Amino acid sequence: MSAIKGKVVVITGASSGIGEATARLLASHGAHVVIGARRLERLEALASAIHAEGGSAVHQRLDVTEMDQVQSIIEWH
């Protein structure tokens, strides 16, 4: 996993389940995670937890059925 250090990774569906676990794992290995999902309050909590553990994360509300939101999260970071 050392190859992931310093990379930017966009994760959709990050507010729970596999997306959340992936964000936590990649951040713990040094990736800067950009997390998106519809449940903003859960994203905020996850980003705070990642920061508290020394990781790097930013979040944005995201509905993947809305192409403009998908484009926005990719361009934003």
C-alpha cells in the first residue's frame, strides 16, 4: 500500500459500508481521500474521524445520478 501515499482518491458512497471502510483504510496509508455521498452529516463525521487519526480527507455531498455533481467532485480536487 505504500504506492498510495500522497495520491488523491475520490470515493463515492463513502458515508457507510465499503465506501467508509475504503476511505479509512486508504487515508491510514497516506492517501488524500475525497469522500462523497448523499448523507452529508455522516461524511462530516467520517472526515473528522480521519483527521483525528492523522489522515487527510475532504468531503462533498454527492448524488452519483447527477452528472454535474460527479463532475464537480472530480474537478474540485
